[in-house]
Amino acid sequence: MSLLLGALTVGFIFSLVALGVLISFRIFAFPDITADGSSTLGAALAAMLLVHNVNPVLATSAAFVGGFLAGTLTGTLATKFKINGLLAGILVMTGLYSVNLHIMGRSNISVLGSSTLSTYAERVGTALTRNNTLNVMGWEITALEASLLMASFLFIVLAGCVMYVFFQTNLGTAMRATGDNNEMVRALGVNDENMIILGLGLSNGLIALAGAFITQYQGFADVQMGIGMVVWGLASVIIGEALVGTKQLGLTITGAVMGSVLFRLLVAIALRLGLNPNDLKLITAVFVFAALVTPGLLKRFKTLKPRSSHA
Amino acid sequence: MLEIRAVSKTFNPGTPNELRALQAIDLTVNDGSFVVIIGTNGSGKSTLLNAVAGSFFIDSGAISLAGADLTRWPEHRRAKLIGRVFQNPFSGTAANMSIAENLALAAYRGKPRRLGWPLGHALLSQFRDRVRQLNMGLEDRLKNPIGSLSGGQRQALTLLMATWLRPDLLLLDEHTAALDPKSADQVIALTDTIVRRDKLTTLMVTHSMQQAANLGDRLIMMHRGRIIQDFQGAEKKRIRVDDLLARFEEVRRAELLDESAAEMLRRVYV
């Protein structure tokens, strides 16, 4: 039970990565791999500030700002300096590795002794239940686990709603149109380069936020923790699209969150069944590869079939 | 008033693919004038429109519109003054967004994009009224993605979008060339109506001699990056399709003469 709750909580937290990837890969069609660095940046900033007894809300906000700046840097390299988008992401991600080490001072930091958003959530949870354990359908769960799950769930609902509303405003509409047809938005007086910079900023801000949350959830930040974030987020987005389709903005946002949670659950089950954790990233990569090529292969298969029957 | 002064543009300078697309073009277009531009392939007519729109910066010369010097303005800043319709129906609209959202983007052309709500009730009913006037049955499909429409419908909407806020200059770059004849006629009729009604200053590039003869109050013919003919007023009104075809034939012969003369000289002297 505790495994299930943990998987759900981590799934909700990582759905911020999925939302970030949704913005960069889907809305802007920009292959931004800054995420691997910006998620760690968020974790490093939050951990460092928490260790120095900064208010957790402030520390988490700082992580968002840090990620936002990293994203705008990638966007600036790609638009103002005309560097290939993938390469711009690689440059920023590589640079961030050193930055993160500098922020943390060593390769990992524990925040277990500090007051964090997790301890906040636990305090609220304990106050509400007046108890340290809860009984849900015969299972004993701790107030900590339950309150962390609730907190992450509520935050994701809030983030999803804010994102949904934002992308319908004048600014958000112009951003979506930039990804759809940048020639058109320029002709309608929108500075498409600024839209991309701002969009990547938001995307990486969300991803850094995920890093900050996961640090406070698991109690430590590690300089390696961002590796594979982009592929993780992409896998979630793809699962989400398979679940709900791509027609509507609201559905794609919901889908990305659902995809992230479902993916995390599958991973937890696979690990429970004896999957070697070292294989996890390989399997994720293969999964994304398969999800990307299967629709094309199916289409080719379908068009080939009638032709061969005529022959 | 649009003023184009000694504008030149060379693509790929200093390479074997060097193309002198515009060679010291001078053109003044009065307010409310509807100028049709024709020319041979590669004559520079689309390049001229793109130079005005700011798709690239010109090598030399100056462009001013409504009293402002646009020469160094980036494309998105010029869009405050200029409405555009492209040749490709896919270029002028965002396919995955709804008709209403596309129109809303156009209703804020050249204005800062903030966190306001674009689709208010008043604007939506305006959209419905104006779209109904297109007579394409689209007024009840405002929520549908624009990508589901035909090329003709998309061009009609793009025209509506380009002129939603009255532009100081309307640029039409062969905007019916990719359409079937019936849709092309519809879009041309709509163009004529809107340009007349709003008295828009317009530059229209076309391949159709029919359109060139029937539309506008001024006709410019381009060849090899230069303006070689400029019909205005009564002269423009007298122009028939046959006259234009004859003029094109002249240009073609002169070209042949150039080549055969060069060939002769080569044989004699080289």
C-alpha cells in the first residue's frame, strides 16, 4: 500500500515534468532537452536554501525562477543566436551540471533535518486526522504518506488549471499559434522569438519545480537526479495522448498528468516484480522510441496490404 | 502612402547562385491605391512584397509607410501597419486552432499580448457577423479547427484576418494561385469588395492576366528585378488581357535576342 501511495505521489510530482515537456515539445514543437539540467537546478536551489533555513515556499519559488531563467537562456540561444534547438538545450544542460555542483558544493545534499514542504504537509495532515495513521479500506497508512499524496495532487490540479487558463489568454493564444505557424504570428505582429523564449522559460520553470518537490519528498538532492527527465516527460505525454487524444488543450493537460501517474505505477509494479532498476532508463527510452515509430509503421503496413493483394 | 526608394536586394552574393532579385526599385503608392503587380517568373514581384513586409532586410534603399521609416523594423513590428495574405493557404492561419481563435489573434494585430481574455461575447458575435458575410456557412463552425477547412475558405478567412483592423497597407502575394478556379473567383470578389469598402492601399501580385486587367487602378510589370512598365489611370482602364500577353511576348523576344546576340558574339570573338 505504501508502495502504491509513493508511486502515486511521485507520479503527481513528475507530472510537472510532463506538463513542461508538453509546452516545449508539443505546443512549441521545440525539442528542448534543457530539462535534464533544469530539474536538477530546481532540486539544488531548493536543497541549498532549505539547508540554510530559508522558508520552504520561498525555496521552492526560487527553484521555479532558476528553471525559468535556464529555459529563457536556451530560448535565447536558439532564437537570437540561431543555434539549433537541440544543441542550445545540450549547451545549457551541460553548463548547468557545473552550476548545480557549485550551488550544492558537493554531489548530494540531505534536507532531512530542515523544515520543508513535506514537513508542512505532515503537520497539516496530522492536525486534520488527529492521528498518526489512517485506516483506508483495511490498510494502515501513515498521515505523512496520505498528506503528501493529497498535497501533490492538489498542487497538480492547481498547476493544470492555471496552465489551462493561461494558454487561453491573449498571450497564451499567441504562444500556441507560434508553435502552430510562426510565419503567421509574425504577420500578425507577434514577436515569435520572445514567445519561444517565454514558453521555454515556463516549461523549465515547471520542470525545476518538480525537482524541488522531489527533493523535499525524498529528503535529498543529487547532481545526477535529472538524467532522463526529458524522456520521462515525453513518455508521460505520449501515454496521455494515447489515453485522451490531442484534440483539446484541457484534455492534453489532463492526459499528461494521467500519463505520468500511470507510467510511475507501471514502473513501481515492474520494480516490485523484480525488474533491475538499472534497466529503467533503457526501458523508458525503448518505450518512447516504440511509441514514436509505431503509428508510422502501422500506417505503412495498412497502405502496403491492399497493394500486395493486387499483385 | 508607401514609398520605396532605390531598394536593392541580392540573394547569395558572391556565389555562383547570386541572384539580383531587386535592382534599385523606386515606387510610390498613394493612399487608397490598388496596385496589381505582374511579371515573369523570378522577376522579383514576390521579393518586392517580402521586402516591404520585412521578411528580410534590404541591401540598400529605404521603405517608408504612413510617414514611418520601416527600413530597419523587424517583420513583427511592421505588422502593426501591414496586413498580409500569402500564396499558400496554410501560411496564413494556425491549422490546429479554431476559426474564432485565429480571428482573435488577428483582432489584436500589432497590439501587445497580455493576460486578457481574447474571446469576449462582443467579439464573438462580431466574428459571427463578419464570417456570415463570407457566405461559406462557417459562422456556425467558429469552434472548429481551421485545418479542417478548404484552401478557399482558409484564404477568405486569412483575408478577413488581414483586414480585421484596417491596415495602412494590404499585401496580397498570389493569394489565389493555389486555389481551384471557383474558389479563386470567390476570393477575388471578396478582395475587391473589402479593398473598395475600406479604401485600402493594396499591393497584389498575381499570375492571372485576367485579374491584372480587371482589378486595381494601377498595374506594374516587373522583369529581372526592375519595374519595366507602369500603367495608371485611364491607361490602366484601357488595358486588356491581350495587351498584357503581347507585352509579355515582347519581353520574351527581347530576352531571346539577348541570348542569341550573346551566342553570336561568343562564336565570333571567343
